[in-house]
Amino acid sequence: MKSEIVVEQFNIECINEILTGEAIRRYREHFNLSVDSEPLWFTIIYVDSGKYKSLHLVAQTLQLFNIWVDNLEKLHLHRRDIIGGLVHLRKRQYLWLEQQWKQADKDGNSRLDFDDVARLCCNLNINMPKSLLETKFKDGQLDFTDFQQFVKLINQRVELDKLFNSLAKEHGNTLTLREFKDFLVNIQKYALKEEECDNLYYKFCEKGHKEMNLEGFSYFLMSSDNAIFASEHTKIYQDMTQPLSHYFIDSSHNTYLIGNQLTSQSSVEGYIQTLQRGCRCVEIDCWDGPDGPIVTHGYTLTSKIMFQDVISTIRTYAFTASPYPLILSLEVHCSIDQQNQMASILRNTLGEHLVTNFISENETELPSPTDLLYKIILKIYMKFNTRNREKEVPKLSEEKGTKAKRKNIKSRVAQALSDLMAYFSTVKFKGFNNRRDILEKETKAKHKKTKLRVAQTLSDLMVYCSAVKFKGFDYHRGNPKYYQMCSFTDNASSKLIKSERDALIQHNTRQLTRIYPGGFRINSSNYEPHHQWMVGNQLVSLNWQNFDLGMQIDYAMFSVNGRCGYVLKPERLCNPKITYPTLPPQTLTIEIISAQHLPKLEDDFIDKIIDPFVEVELLIPGADAIKKRTSTISDNGFNPIWNETLKFTFNCNEMSLVFLRFVIWDHDIGNNDFIASYCIPITSLQFGYRYVPLNDLNGEQYLNTTLFIRSSLE
């Protein structure tokens, strides 16, 4: 029988990570391969159409393994350096040209004919008349040198010429050091020492020249030295010695899912990706499995993974992005026996990282992130239904598998409907007092039953995040146990914000509160987290598998403080007695100048060129978003120019919770198509002329796609 060879192709830019050693062990064990293959095994994690995929490879020799892994890692790091502006920008431009050339030169003869160039222009979203194209050719063909000149011609930046000419008044064709310093201080709002300004100027001067030309000035504007995001915020700069309750903590909901809430796959990749991006609270839903506890979304058709695999993955990646404490939010549906197995797995796998005791006997408040460096805290919520889950999960024979699977699906659907009734049950009204008595009896009965179902081995592992039911602020004020925490759906929390805002703020100064998406968000959509942060809710959990508006705000928020997953709350949310003076309204001015190299949408027709416009949103906690947009530029995604000014007048005391979001759309009849976006905290926004980096629908940054703007705040 012939073996089938499967060829898998993807762009090197899609690589997210290369795994080796201990990190690939679970894959080897899953495929039941010999331990001898482990030193030769490497796994490439890459993104394809927004989904994370794995390519598993085993080299024939250790020498080949080292060649593959070393070169792949160099290529991966090289791309990261290019995005971060760590290599010379000329090289970045040359690499882009080389990439476009190779894609256009289909037959590999190192020359482009008229049809090749016409197709290239279309792919680059350039609408160039045929008659104009024909004037750019020599003998009907272009070599690479001609191609570079051709791209330079169509890539001319009249808006940069205009800016440079407005600044270079002394000599006209060059920018003097004095003019450059004036630009940095008065327009870009830099606060640099004299020596720092000098070094920055000569860094972008031509070698052997004493003054900056247009090309050098253009490179400066594009460089990481002129980034839109404040460089000091990319490092850990906040006080990390305050109690945990004084921080916003980056949190994930249903971390194991990589799609919707009903039918998608459960995967350890969900934990890998969130932990690598700095997440400090992940969720694990635990159920009885035939061979030990499993992780899945109960009463749905989502797949299952072993609890042991999840904890092993967390142990490997827990502190790759941040040394500060990681919280595991466990929702436990397991029997006593499998709870004991869970406790054993947690202790044996996490070892000394697992917090099993209070740091001090005399504690009166939660410890700080610094106190808990490289520690893992458990938050355990025991959840049981009325039916008995103590029974062992039966193993299905192959003969009865299909029939049993059908029956199981029906049973799970019926149970899901039953569970929904728990939230929307219709009962006869018998008066409020009667209803209150019933609720108290149900609560006592449930509390009694839960006590009997919690394994002591697991209960012993709850230390700083002891999950309790919310019983009203009066009750919790009278029982101020700092290590207890409550959880609310986003809807329930929003109601509390409206009715008992001050009490919630006060509560959150000492105790942790977790907010999570309501069950109706079947497609893994998210709420807007800044409305929850404004009352001090710390663990505002989102569906990380969906890079929608909510996740974009979350990503922007936790980009500050070195992306360590902890951001210090505004002072008033740590001490409500502090009052702020009433501030006058502020005006944020955003000039949308131009965009560069907007991508062609995958499902567009071959000859379709996008019609872009820019929408800018100011996102203020507790208020509706303020949205403004530019006009539409027809048939130009390569270098559209708007030169339009948008003004936003607003008033907010908590400026660290205000966000600015840019979205570029392709205008279309009916529905506009999303092209790219970027979100940034106002407090991290660098003013003046800046390039805005842009992300795709999945949150991946485009390499050469940018928006050129000017901003100011008065």
C-alpha cells in the first residue's frame, strides 16, 4: 500500500512559535511514539486564516534537527526585529520589495512583462490606467532594478514632502539640527536631553553628511524611535508591592476553547497563546473522564482534553511572559475520587510554584505581585447539579459507540435546555416573602450538599482566592475576609454598577472580583471591559479566541507596564476617600493623513481594488463610544491620502481607562469590510506625527501596513 505524502505550505511570517524538548512531550505521548524521537522532534505553531495550527516534524539526525530549529528560530526572530524597528529600515524596505518581486515573477525568469506588472498593481491595491503603465516599461519588460524604480515612483509620498518642506526652512533640501530639535520639542512633545537629541539626529543622517535629508527624516518617522506607543510603558514601571486587589489582572474565560462555546475544539494551545501574551488568570472547567479528570465545556459538543495535559502545559508556559502570580480559575464538576486525582496532579506537576499556605499568619490584606513572584494561586468554584455525578463514566465499546454517541448528544442537549431553565424558570408568584424563604432554604440545602461533595485534598489548596457566593455588600462588609472573592456575569455586574457603584468600588479595594461573559455569548463575543474596570473589578475575563472590540481594548490596556499582566488601578479606585477636582473638557485632535500598503482582502475578486475609509473611536468608561470617520478614497489601497481632521471633546477623570481605536474599512454597498485596526490607551499615546501599526482580524500585526497621523491633546 502506497503511503500518501501530504505537503503543507504556509508563509514564514505565520510562524508563532517553535517548540522543542519538554514542550513537545505531550504531542509525542499523544501519538504514542517512542521516547527516542523526543530529541529529534520539533513542532511549529503557526496561524492560518486566524486559527492556530501545529506542524509536527521529526528529523532523521540530531545534526539535521539543529539545522532546522536554529534557522527557523533565526527567521522567526528576524521578522520580530523587523516589526520592532530593530534593524535598519532600509533593509526592511528592501525585503518588502524582494518579497513583492518574487510573488510577481511567476515564471522565475527575473523579468516582469506588462501582464505581471498589471497583476502586481492589482495585488497592491493600486489603480493605474493601462496607458500610464505602458509608459513605465523599457522594451516591454522590467528587471529588478527597473522594478525598484517603478515602486519608488508609485510610492512617492507627497504628504511627507509637504511636511519636510514646511520644516526645512534654512537650506530647503536638508533639515538642520536646530530645526529637527524644534520639531521634536514643539510638535512631537519629546522631553529629551540635548545629547539625546543630537544622537537621534545623526542616527538618521546619511553617512558622511552632517545634515538630515528627506529620506533620513522619513526613516526617523517610521522608526521605533518615533513609535506611537510610549516607550517607557513597554517596561515594568509601576509599583508592584501593593495588595493584589489594587491591580487590574489580565484574565481569560474558557481558555481551553479555540472557537465558539458550543461546538469548537478544546486545546492546550489556548493556554499556550494566552500565557505567551501575558494573561495572568486562565479558566479550567473540570469534569469526570473515563481515564481521569478532563477539561471541556459541559453540556455542549466541544471536544475534551486531559486535565493532566492542561496543568503540564501551564507549568511549562506559566512564567514565559511574566514573573508575576498566575491564577488558575477552576470550575469543578468532578466526583470526590477525581477531585482527589486533580489535587494530586496539581501538587505533583506545579510543585513549589503552587501556593498551599498563607505567606504570613498575621496577614490582614492580600499579598502583592512581588510577594508572589513565580507563584500559582488556585481559585476553585465547586459546581454541582441535582443529578448524581458520583457515578463512574462508562467506557463505550466500539460496537455500541455510534448509537451511544447519538444518545449522548441527545442527552447533552436535553441537559443544556434543563440548565437554561435554571436561569429562566417560570413559577407561580406567591409573594416576595414566600419567595425569599424558598431561596434561603434552597441556598442552605445547596450549601450543605456542596460541603459533602468537596474533597479535602482539593479544598486545602484554596488559599488567596477562596470563591464564595455574593450575599450583598452589607454581608461582606460585616465579614471582611480579604482572601474571599466573588464572580459575576457581565450583565449582573453592570446592574450592580448602576445600583451600588460606590459599594462595589469600596468592596474591590480589599477583595478580588471576577467578571465573566454571560452564557448567551455563544459565538464567544465579548463585552467592553473598561466599563467594568471603572469600578475596580480586577479579573475582567474575556474570550481570547475572538479579537473583537472587547479584546482589542483588553490588549491595549495590558500593553502597558511591560505587558506583565498586572496594571495598577487609578489611585481613587484603591482609596475611594480621594476626591478629584472637576476637570475642564479636553479636546483630542486626530489628523488622518494617509495609509500605506493596505492589504487586499482574501475573498475579493482578482481585479477588485479597495475603497478605504478610517473610523476613529474614543472609548470612555461609563459612556457611549464617540465615533468619527473620514471620507472614502476610491480605488486606492496602496497609498490613500485623506488629510482630514477629526476632533473629540470629552471629560474623564480616569484617563488611564480611556482608549483610542482606529479601524480601516473597505466601503461596500450593504456591509463594509474590515481591513485593519489598532487600539491604544490615551495615556500611552505619543503626540505629533506618528505611524499607527495595524492588526488584522485575528490580532496579528501587519508587517508593512500602517496609518500616518498627527495627534494633539489640549
